[in-house]
Amino acid sequence: MQLDNFIDFAVSEKANFGMCLKVAMVKHDVSNIDVANYFGVLPQQVIRWKHKPEFNIAQLKEMSEFFRITPSTFVSYGYEKQ
């Protein structure tokens, strides 16, 4: 399945980007500062991303690369029980 199909799936199933990011950060033991440093933003921006509901294909690709996981794995984190 291609990356565009993952976005369609995420949007149609109401996956939440912020939730996916939060779970990925916990699973991979990554801090706001780690993410901020990698992407060249302030930690406050990472906090905003963690509250962002909608997906962006570029961000999905970048986050998947950062965590060294597939886009489908990143999206699946939004469906895991806390």
C-alpha cells in the first residue's frame, strides 16, 4: 500500500496525528526536546503537534523516518489503548 493510501486510511478512520506522535514518543523513549532538535523547531512546537488532530502527508513521512518505523506503524499508534 502506498503512502497516500495510508493518509486516506488515517483520515477515513479518524486517526489522530497528535495521539500517534504521543504514543511513538513513549514507545521510543523520545522527549519533546529530541523531536524539536531533530526538526529544528522549539519544544513548544512539538507540544502543539501533540494536540494536532489532522494528518499531513509530509509530516507522516518525516515522523516515520525520525522514529525509523513505517508510516502504517506510526498511524497504528493512534489506535492503541492507553
